[in-house]
Amino acid sequence: MSIPLEKSGKPNVHDYFCKTECTWCDGCGDYGIMAATKRALVELEIAPHEVALCFDIGCHGNTSDKMLGYRVHGLHGRILPFASGAKLANPNMPVLAFGGDGASFSEGVNHLVHSIRSHYPITFVLHNNANYGLTTGQASSLTWQDQPMNTSPNGIPEDTIRPMDFIFSLQPTFVARTWSGDIPQMTRVLKAAIQHRGFAFVDILQACPTYNKFATHEWLLEKCYDANADGHDPSDLVAAKKIACDTSEKVSCGILYQNEDRPHFYEKLVPRQGVKTTAVEEVEITDVSGLMKEFV
Ligand SMILES: Cc1ncc(C[n+]2csc(CCOP(=O)(O)OP(=O)(O)O)c2C)c(N)n1
């Protein structure tokens, strides 16, 4: 299906509709996350031809053929370098990267570290179902301790990473948490993340009814609360860390921390300062047919 190149009035969710059959399990949180992503983009009046949607490999990554937009489906664990590069080439385009906890906290965890410390101005959406979904329910580094999984029926011998402790140790400027059953909250959080000045980290606790038998939809419904409605001030770093990291009783959701004072990577890139054009505008069309003949 082609993407309409011209804007005809304000975008609406139907502009993002894609005919591809959905292959996710019944009750998968990916349905809700995709719906909220569309709603957030539409409410910000961003049409499919105006946004880059970069997907990692995993169940969530199959969103790449289920909604429209300029989409890429990258290598497992490697979507952040791609998304960052796309943004640096075309800083005027909103760039969203989507990754699973397997991709982002195991195989590609190095890219998450460097994306946050580099402060690339992109939105990162973590589909946190606490397991490797696409490869059928192996434990990831975010799987809870003592939970039997397909290749670790006695629970994992390693310690589970505590994602919020880890993220806050990297001095982020935007940290949010939400969950896949609350579409209005996900939409609100995603809109704020897309509009944030630098790197925005959005942890979406995602129901996975087939392989995650611990953080179920019902568990999330009972435990998650809206910290912003509860009076939490996202500019308060100490309070943000506390409510983000302590999930023993309740799970705080919403915009937990935001700081717009710090310049992002592109703003600090000296050779680009004062330059009016973008890298994509500067690329000249070059005839490479002569070069290609050398390889025939
Ligand atoms: C480089 C590479 N390593 C491993 C794989 C195999 N692989 C594909 S999907 C996947 C797990 C995906 O889990 P996660 O990132 O948590 O996403 P989910 O499927 O749960 O949405 C793995 C290990 C691969 N395709 N490429």
C-alpha cells in the first residue's frame, strides 16, 4: 500500500491503516501499543509520510507491516543505531524506535547505553513483555527471578536486571512508564516523548498472555497507577528515581522524569551549528553504475 505523499487536511488513524493480517496472539499487548502509537501521532498531526518508525526484530517488530509510515525492520538488538542515524541525517523528522526487552536489555544493551549518554533526539519505546516472545518464551534479562520459562524451567540462575535503576544510572532526560492495557495513558506519554527535546525512554509493560504468566494483564491492571494524577512532579529527580525503582507494592506510571534543559547530541555537534540544510538535503545524486560494473 502506498503512503500518501501530500497532506490532505489533518491526518487521522485511518491514514495509518495497513491491510496486512495481524499474527499476534489474542490478548497481546502489541495491539494496544500500536493503537496508542497511531493515536499519539495523529493527535500531534503527524502524517505517515512525516515520521520514521524503526522496529527491532521480535513480535513487536512485526508492527512494521501492520501500520503505515516510513518504516524499517532492523537487525535484532540494533535498531537504536539505525534510528539515531536517520535522525541525524534528517533532524526535522520525528523518529521513533521500538525494541523488545530481549533486544534492548540483552543482545543490544550496549546501544541503549550509548544512545542515552549520546542524548540522541529520538523516542525509544520498550515493549517490555519480560521475555523473548518471537522465539517462543525464553527468559530475557528482564524476566522475573524464579519464573519457569521454556528453556529455564527452574527459573534463571542469573540475576534479573532492574531496568529503572539501570536507566537512571545513565542520566536520562526523559523517563516514562506505562502499560499496554491503558491506551489513553500510553497516548499521553508517547505524545510527550515525541515532543521531548532529547532521548526519550518509554518503558511499556506489555501483556504477553502466551509466555508471560507473571505480569499478566490483570496483574498490571491492579498494580499500575498514574503517578502524575497522584501529584508526582516529573522535574523532581530524587522522587522520580524513588517511585520508578521501587515497584514492591505499586507500579508508578506516567511521565516519571523530564528535563528539557540539556542540549541534545545534534545541538552539541559543532560542525552542524549554524548549518541551515540537513544531511539528506546535502547528499548529491551520484551515478554509481560505473563502479557497479567493476563487481559484475
Ligand atoms: C542477531 C540476531 N540474534 C538473535 C536472533 C533471534 N531472535 C529473533 S527474535 C528474538 C527474541 C525477541 O525478543 P524481544 O526482543 O524481547 O522481542 P519480543 O519478541 O518479545 O517482542 C531472538 C533472540 C536474531 N533474529 N538475530
